[in-house]
Amino acid sequence: MCCVRFCLFLFCFCFLEYSVTRLFVCERQLWWGVVCWGDAVFFPSTRKKLLGMQCSLRVRSHTLVKCRRKQYHGTRAALQFVTPLLVDALHAASSSPLDVRRKELASALVGVPPSLSHEGPLACSHLQALAGLCEGDLLRLLSETFSDVLEAPPTSHVAEMWSSSLQETYVRELARARAAESNRSFPRRFEAGMTAHHVFSGAIKDACAFGREEQIRREEDVEQVGAGRWSQLIDDYTLMLPDRSPLHELENLPQEIGIGELLASLLSWMGDEKEEIQTIMDVGGGNGFLAAQLAEIFRCESIVVDPFTPKHAIDSGDFPHWVEPSRRRPRVPRQHSLCRIRQRLTDVNWKSTPLDFNRCTMIAKHLCGTAIDTCIHHLQFVDRLPRIMVLVPCCFNKGNFVEYCNPVYLHSAAGVKTEMAWNRWTRLTDWNRSSHQQFTASTRPVKCCSDSVKMGHRKMKKLQHFLPCMDDIAFMAEAVINHGRVLWLRQLGYHALTVSYVPRCVTPKNRAIVAIRDIKPVAQHLQKGM
């Protein structure tokens, strides 16, 4: 009897080694299925791993790659999103040298579950095909066909003021500021603008850290990007602000200047009509810094619509805003009023609010999820759409499908038509690499796609180790969501476009939706990419 059992066990073992086994993975459980598929075998290493911790991918060369459950499900959602786009790119009439690479990738992805609503399994070849794409490959394969969706041209401010050397300097100084504050319970605050002057205006004199040659090179680079212009911008946007920590300033001031300069270019195209803008409304404005800055720059009143008021808000009289007794530059008091509405935008009775929306500019910097869609839907419902909108979406995975403004486009472009599919798909937008991750990756050798197989039994806990192209997938998912919003705003009568208002090194969420109505000349400028 024992001999029979041993023979049966040996037969099963040989069968599993030379046949093909697939591990079916559900959202809540794992189970086995034996089918002929691919040239690899999925198997759990232990019972504990089988219960949902992780599974393994074993190829015939007897190397082992750890594929965690989160990695598997994330890769499946990415493939369900990318595969239809790749098929559309193949069907588009073109004679690009990338067609051969597209066909190879499309053939490797045959059999991927057809939509985000399906929970079907993946073959090993599917995982290997996506893991074999290095960063930037996916965008190159799809950029020709989906240029209108993926393109976000830089503003004139970004193109003129942010040289590559300045971006490298910024990332290096940002890492320094982050390291300096990592061991502090309460970050030190200094005169607003001084840290930015130190970085952007070429006032760095730390010879111990960089050396004389580095100083000379940096001074030459700063001259090229216009140190005088940077100095003027920093003064214009900071002399009225409270003291700030270096990290807070480096993370936020470039975005505040980028939005302000973007709005200034819009108003300059309006010619004589720019005087009609009387109010800046910052939705989700928090501390009110951006609203106060824009009010002083454009000499108008500002409104912050936010149910929560931080204790360090610029209009909070109980907070010690100025802690440094001596100042290098004289502080400039604010000349224009800032009003705060401590409610959600959808809870405000705008019909009884004395605000002329035909002379109003709405700003929404890093408004999370589908809050942007909800706000515009509400303003459309009460017939209070503003003249100009500058919208910077953020945290796409926090939204709801029922609140998204253009579900028809989303269904056609990404196959998203249910809340479950939306939740699976929008998680991909959190795959962006931050400037800190980009900096740390640039300081060590980059691991290519095939390196994951060579790592053998080494655990790869992070998805970026398993999927090098994850940043491209996040970029495309965000671009599709933003493009649906652009198309919807155009249906409402706006001239709308997506632009990059700051470089990627400042924030991976560096794209802004610009919309303006009731003016014809600006449409030509928007179409030229600002």
C-alpha cells in the first residue's frame, strides 16, 4: 500500500513539473486549478502563504520569484486597463517602427481577463510581459495613438524657469530639508521665502557640502534660468506670508508660484477683460496661503471655501505666525481681504451669496478624489459656474464612480462602468513615484526587468520591484480621468486643456486642468499648449 502511495505521489509530482498549473486567485481566497497554460507553475510555498499572504512563481529554470497577492491583483488590474489601449493602438493606421513591439506585447497578453469587472486568472506569460517593460516603454508604445489624452504640455513658466540643472538642485535640497526635519517633533520655521531664495536664486554658499567647482557650476546654471526673475517671484509670493519650515516651503511654494503664473498668463490673454476678474475662490484652501497670495498678486478679494480651518491658517489671529525676531526683508502686510466660508462648497447657499461668478476664478489645488466633479456638478446645478477654473486633481483613488463627471467616456476609454471596477482601477493612480523615490532611484543602479528573475529567493515586498513600468500605468490612468473631465468641461462651454504647471520633480500630481469660458482668443492659445 505504501509503495502504491509513493508511486502515486511520484506520478503527481512529475505531472506538475511537466504540465502547466495555474493558481486561481480571488479577492478573498486562493485555490488550485490544473490547466495547460504557459510555461510556468504557480504554487504556494506553505499553507500560511496559501491562506492569502503570498504566492510564488516558479519557472522551469528552477528560479523562484516572489509574487505577492497585492502584486498579483495590481498587475491584473493594470493589464485589464492596458490591453484594450494596446489593441486600439494596433488598429490605428500607422507605419511606426514601434508596431513590431506593440504586436509582440499584444500577442503576449492574449487571454487577459477582458475587463476590470472580471476576476479571471492571469497566465505566467501575462505577468512576465508586463514585468518585462521598463519605465517609459509603455508611454512610448501608446503616445502616438493617445497623444490627445496623454499630453500635458508645460506652461511657459515651467519651460522658461525650470532648467534640468535647477530641477536636480531642487530635488537635492528637498532631500536635505526632509532629512533635517525627520528627527524633529516640531519643524523649525524661518522667514518665508528665505529657503526658496537659497535654492532658486543661487544663494547657496555651503562650500563644505559641494566644493568650489560645484558652486561655480550652480551659479552659471542659475544665471541661465534667470536668478533675478526667480528672486522677484519669490518676493511677490512670500513677503505677505507667515514664517514657514524649509520643507513646507520647498514642497508648496513652487506649486503656488506655478498656479499663479498660469493664471497670470490666462488673464494676460484676456486683454482688457482681465479687470473683470474680481474674486479668487480657493476650494479646499486649508491654510489660505494660496488664496492670499493670488489676492495680492491680482489685487482682488479672495474666498477660502473649506469646512476645516488649520490652526496655522493665515487668517488665524491666535497662532504665532512670525517667530523670527530679525528679518532680512521687511514684511509686507496684506492689502486685500480674505473671507473664509467654513462649509463644503455643496452646502453653501450660493444664490444668497453676493458673488458674481462671471467675474470669479475658482482654484482647486490638490482637491482629493472626485470632489472636483462634485463641486462643478453643484455649481452647474445652481447656475453658478465661474469664468475661469484652475483645477489640480489629487488622490484619484479616493473618489466614487457615481460622482465622476464623464462615466460614458470612462467606459469607452478604460472599460470602467461599475463602482467595483472604478475602485480597482483608480488604485493604479497611487503607483506614482514621488520626487524622493526618483532621487533615491537615481543614486543607485536601476534594476531592469530581467533582474527580478535573477534575484532568486529574495523577497520583493514592493510592487515597483516586480513591475518597473508602474509609474507609466499611474500616469496613463490619471491622464484618462483628467481627459474625461476636460471633455466634460468643453461640453459645458469652456475652452479646456491639461497642462503641467510644475515639473515632475516637485510633485507627481503636476497636471492642472485649465478651463475658461466666454472668450474666443484664448482658445487659440490653449490649443497651442500655452
